[in-house]
Amino acid sequence: MFRLDGRRALVTGASRGIGLAAARQLRELGAEVTIAARQPDELQAAAERIGARWVRADVSRLADVQRAVEAAGDVDILVSNAGGPPPGMPSEVDEEAWATGFETTFMSTVRLVDGVLAGMRGRGWGRIVAITSLTVRRPALNLPVSNAMRAAVTNHLRTLALEVASDGVTCNTVAPGFTATERLKRLHSDAQEARRVQESIPAKRFGDPAEVAAAIAFLATDEAAYINGQEIVVDGAYTV
Ligand code: NAD
């Protein structure tokens, strides 16, 4: 049950954190996996740890996205991910921050999908999963670019699902809540502050990257074929 043998996956933003956890689980289920990120050293070390191939790519750049898709081969499973936009107040976001968020968070997914979709439709099987954020359900005051761009990703994939559902391709998003990656641990390095945030989560703890990865991996299986155009929030009931 829940195997991915013979499937080929491309996971971007996967040298660490949730992306790496997702790549690891896809490998464990038997998929052949290529991971992509910007820093070759960290990426190569991560790839060796999980038995994946790697390709250097900044997903905010079209040429890099095309290179990653080419390196991965016939992609059956796409997990679109990158680092989140920086914080700031909504009224203070400048043109450059909007443009960077647009390229890194939204156009990266659009372009990755463009690169793999024809092959998936041709083979009659495909799984597209974008990692978004709980901010789609509950906008965070200091993450205006994330709130907007992830909503755009979510609705793009929901729209795409309408077009490709009859071709055996599913398009879903997984929205993590507070997840204990190195980045989050750094952001909440003050123990008292971390405790306060955890108290605001009904589960009373941060999520584990593997718990988000499990939802992504499940969406990639044959068994998830009828789940399409959906958003799975993995947040310990925070957004309820
Ligand atoms: P992370 O910062 O630990 O990892 C991000 C990964 O993406 C790294 O491998 C990094 O090298 C790579 N990356 C960044 N920019 C890239 C680019 N332009 N091109 C290619 N690779 C790039 O992040 P994480 O905590 O694992 O989160 C993954 C995603 O989920 C992020 O978008 C984040 O904003 C979002 N998210 C995380 C949380 C959380 O609590 N961890 C909560 C909600 C949403």
C-alpha cells in the first residue's frame, strides 16, 4: 500500500526543511527523486543523505526552472517549494518586494508546472503539489507578500485541476502551520516566545517537517487519485 515505485519526482526548495522531508518520504516510498535548491554544497550533502539526485536551481528564474525540469527527466510528481517571502507591514511593501515574491512564490510554481504538465498528460498520470502556508487560511499581519502570493498559487492549482482532472493529473496544495524546521527554530530561538506561540496552537506544539511531508507523499500516491484541486492544512488545528 502507498508505494511510488517507478515514479519520478522533482522536489524544489529541498536542501532542508519541509522540502527535504518531502523528498525523503518520496524516496522511502520508492520514487526516483531529484532535489533542487540554490546552494550546491548543502544540496549535494542532502541528496547523498536521502539517495536522491540533485540539480542547482533558483526557482525564481525561468532558465533555472527549465534546467531543473530537464535534469529530472519525465517528472511524474512535482513538489513546488521555495523559501518564504520576508516579513514586513502590508502598507510598506515596495515594488521590488512584490516583484520578488511574484517570481519566487507564484511564477516558480507556474513555470515548474508548465515544464512538467505536457508529459504528465501524455502519460495519463501526474501529481502536482505546491507547498503554501497557513497564511492562505489565516493571513499573518507581517507576511503580506506570502498571504497574497500563496493565495494565487492555491487558486492557480485549483483552476488547473479543472482542466487536467480527466487526464489523470491532480493539482493540490499543502499548507503547513508552524513547523519546526531550522528556520522556524531560529525565528523562535527565544524559549519563552516559542512557548507562547506553541500555547496558541491547539496541538500545543510545533509540527514536525515529517508530518507535513506525509500529507505531500500521500497526495503523490495512486490512492489519492480522486483528491484534486484541494488544500490540505497541516497545522495542529491552528486555523480552525
Ligand atoms: P526553509 O527555509 O527551511 O527551506 C526552504 C528551502 O528552499 C531551502 O532548501 C532553501 O535553500 C530553498 N530555497 C529558498 N529559496 C529558493 C529559490 N529561490 N530557489 C530554490 N530553492 C530555494 O523553509 P521551510 O520551513 O522548510 O518552509 C518551506 C516553505 O513552507 C516555505 O515557503 C515557507 O515559507 C513555508 N512555510 C513554512 C512554515 C514553517 O513553520 N516552517 C509555515 C508556513 C509556511
